[in-house]
Amino acid sequence: MKQLLKNIFPGLYGLLNYFTIRLLHDLAVDSQFWKRDWALNVLEMSCSILAGYISVNLFRRLFRYYDRHQASQLKYQSVAKELLILVFVNLLSVCIILLPMAALTDDGLSWVDVADLTTIPTLYAIIYYGIARSSTWFSAYVANQILIEKLTNDHLETELKFLKAQYHPHFLFNALNTIYFQVDDDVPGAKQSIELLSELLRYQLYDRQHQVTIKQELDYLQNYMLLQKVRASKKMILNVDFDKALNEQQIYPLLFLPLVENAFKYVGGKYGIDITASQTPDGVLFTVKNDLPELTQPNPDGSGIGIENLNRRLELLYPNRHQLILNKQADHFIAELELKLI
């Protein structure tokens, strides 16, 4: 259907020019062209249709030429130049076909006929140009915006993968240190730690590209805490409370891990760590609180690379749908991460 309309449009364009010119001429001289010899009318309409096909096809060739050579440099100068060429092509078609046709009619060619035959087709050509090119440029704009969005998404996805990959060296360093301390004194414990490490790495390798259930994420944290407790001080008191309502909700993985890592890294003083995850009306609230030593170690306030990466990942994965609050007191540190999952 679309191709059919494309094929018959030039003929309709030519007839539109013909009937407009005829009606204006007849109003000026008080006559009716339908009362003339229809053989003459058919001749005039045929010539007008031919002029329509020639003009529109030349217009389309002109558009294709400019699309190929100046599509990336759309400026007022190029648009004006293209429009002037189109008007010239239109006038050339009129002079070759319509003016000779008018000279052979019953009343001959007058200056009024010349004015009508040049002005009206030119006005229609300009209208056609505006509609056709606006459609082309709008389609090109939409395609360009889609391309920009795709490139932006690809860039953000690459950045996201890089940020997530940075967790692995830091995590492996801590885990291998834990196993190192076990090897000499507790071989069965070291084997168990290696099994835990294997499970943790499997989760990071296979589940990190897409969302997971929040239960999978919390189970992962449980295994991580089991591994960390091996090398932690015996004085450490770990309290974990995960809301049982948190089950099948979808979440991006490894967002809670940096907060838990920091708690184990900087815990001191009374050696207490409280980790809670609770359901909120539209998501989840994850809270980590750890006691601090009297002489606070460097960067317990969340200024390390782990928290910086976490902030960037949150901006990419949960834009305007997250809140991370870090609060350092004299003897403890609290980190709260709220995610809106709905």
C-alpha cells in the first residue's frame, strides 16, 4: 500500500497543480473549464501528470543526493541551497512542459498564464519540500537519538562491568589471607574455607550480569560472613537479622558486600557488628553497624575505593531509587542503604 501511494503520488501532485491553476484562471475570466472540449482537458491533465512525475522524481533524486553528501552537516546554508535548487528544477519542468502546453490551448499563452504556471507549482513544490524533508530529518533525528542512547548504554554497561570486576581482587585478597592463617593450624577448616570461597566466586562469576533474588544475595552474604568469622577476633560479636519477607524480590547483586566488608575491616572497640536487612513498603533497607577502635583506622567513614565504586554502581543501577547514608560516631560506624525495588 505504501509503495502504491509512492508510485501514484507524482500523478496526484501534477493534477493538484492543474486543477488549482485552472480554477484560479476560470475565476479570473469567468469561465468553466469543464464546459470546454474534453479532449483538450485530457491533454492538459496528461501533461500536468507528466510534469508531476518528472518534478517529483527529480525532487527525490535531489533529496537522496543531499542525504548522501550532507546528511551530517545540516545547516541553514545547505537547506537554503537545496531549496533553491528544488525551485529551479520545478521551474525548469514548468517551462519545458506546462508553458508549451498552455500556448497550444484555445486562448493561447498570456502573461497571466505564465504567472499562474510558475507561481502555483513553485508554492506546491515548497510545501512538498517542507513536508518531505521534515519527515526525513525527524526520522534521522530519532535514529540518531536511538544510536546515542545505545552507545550511552553500552558505555555505562562497560563501566558497570569494570566497577564490578574491581571487587574481585579486593575480595580475593581478604579471602586468601583468611585461608593462609588456617593452613598451618586448621587444615580441615582451611578446606572448608576453600569450599566457601569456591561458592562465593561461583556466585560472583555467574550471577553478576543480571538481577538475582534477594534471598540469593543474602545467602551469599551469610557465606561471606562465615568466611570472615574464621579470621576475626574471638571477641567479635556478630548479630545478623534478615527479614524473612525478603525472598523473591529482584535485586542487582553485590551491592551490600562493600558495607559488610568495611564492617569486618574496621571493627574494633567492643567488636560488635550488627547487620540487618528489612523490607520497606517499596523495597529493602540494609543496615550495617560496627564498633570502632579508640584510635580509628584510616578511611572508616566510607571514603575508600569500595564505597566510591558502590556509589557509582548505585547511580547506574538505581538512579533516583536509592539512598546511602554513612554516619561515623566516636565509637561506632553506621551504614544504611535503602533501595526502591518497585
